[in-house]
Amino acid sequence: MTNNLKDLSEFAQEAARLTGGRRAVGDYIRTDEEEPGLRSYIFQSTLRGYLGWFWSVTIYQPEGQEPTISEVVMMPGADSLVAPNWVPWSERLADYKALQAELEAQAALDAEEAAALAEGSEDADDDDDDEVELEFVDVPDEDSIEQAEEKLLASTEFDVEGEPEDDADDAGKKPPRFFGWKSRRKNKKNG
């Protein structure tokens, strides 16, 4: 029977190595006693791409009985790299649509101002041909609009503007049709 904590930590380390591989499990770090008879043994992860992660092996050992493994998991540490919180597609799409509506409203406002300026300059031309007064208006250039759209689209995984049917043409030719054993059997009878 295994009762020694050192033996249990070796038992836990072997369980982690069986799960993740011999080279994936590093040195023993600590033991967390969760409740009587239930302990989690924490080991350093040496897997590539999992810097700062840990292996946690939870062992249950009731008094007077053999230990059993409850779970073997990898857990992120405080400074480890983890995926960002998941944002539903509907929210990301709503943000994109709100940005598009804002850009369209700004473009319409700019067009109205340009039309008003053009109309005002025509009236001025009729009154006084010698003076031409120009007024400059801040209009967002196409590069800044495209950068804003790209930044928003970079946070999504889907192409909002493309339709699935557009991509279907790029799939190439269909593979040759396979005739089952029944059609071959008919051909042997006939031939």
C-alpha cells in the first residue's frame, strides 16, 4: 500500500507522464490538499507553447485504501498565454454593422456638405466672377476607412461580405463517379 507522500507524488507524476508524454511533465512544484483523502499534485509543464502552464494530478485515497487517480489536467498559470474570452458571432457582427452604419452616415453628411459648398460657390460665381472662395472639409480617406474595417474583421473568423456560393466555384472539378459492385456485376453478365 502506498501511503508515503513522496511515493504519491511519484505516482502522480507518472500519471501525468502517461497522459502528456515523458517529456511534457517537469519538476514537482507543490501539493494542494483539497479535503481529507483528496490531494492535487502540481508539476511544471515542459510542452512547447505552454509556457507557464502546470500539470495537476488529483489523487483520491480514502483512509486504509489504495490511491486512485481522479483527474489529470493542464492548468494555466498567472502569466501563461491563454485564449481571449469568447465573444459570440452575433455580437461581433453587430459591432461590424454599427461601424458600417456610422461610416455611411459620415459619408452622407460629407456629401451633403460638399453639395452645399458647391451650390454656394455657384451662387457666388453668379454674383462675383473675380472671387473664388474655397473651404476645405475633413473627409476620411479610404485608407483610414479600410484600416478600421480590417481591424474589425481581423477579430472575426468569418468573411461577412462573401457568400458561401462564391467559394463553391473554387472547389475544382468533382471526382469521378464510383460505380458500385452491382453495376460491375451487370457488365460482366452482359460482356
